Amino acid sequence: MTPPDCRIYIDTDLSDNELLGIIRMVMFAPADPTDGRVELFKNEDYHQERRRQFPQGFIFFRYYADVFMPGTDAQRAIRIGDLLNELWAQEISAVAGCSFEHLLPEHGGFRSENVPWVRD
């Protein structure tokens, strides 16, 4: 099995279909088609309390999305950065883990107090 180019941990009360709609809208907009795919999963490690712990709690977020995209790290970072910015703009907690985090806004969100975090 091929590992994803990037894994994004996401915590929201949105349904998986609503969240997938946002991801598809940003990553694969009809006006600017991009090859690739995103697989959304309910996180088996989800934990109601531990997800609130900053900064390590992201591994306990409700969902994670595996992103598979052709291209260079810089090209991938543009699309994933767009997605992170959209999620954060909607006050959705999201942290990306990949080999090119340094190219992402807020370095993917890990340890950044500038991105939304689970506070409920």
C-alpha cells in the first residue's frame, strides 16, 4: 500500500459527507482541475478529551484525510495549503502531517496557536 503524500487530521462536528464536500470543493475545483484523490476516514484513535490537548491532541481528532497527488512538494503544498486555509477560515481544527510541512501555511498547523483548536 502506497503511503499518502499528506495526512490531514481534522476535527469538526460536520458529517463526513459535509466535510468531504468542502475538501472536494477546494482540492478539485472544476475551474482548476487537479489529479489526485483524497480518502476521508473516521479516526479509530478519536478521543473526546485527548483531542483538546495542544499541540499533540491532533492525533485524536475525529477524522483524518489521506491525500494522494502527483507533482512536486511545492505543487502539493499549494493545494493542501488552500485546503488548510479554508478549514481554518471555517473555524475547523486541522493539522497536516507530511514531508513538506515547511511549505504549508503555519507549517501545517502543528504547534501553531494561530489555527483553530478544539475548545468545546
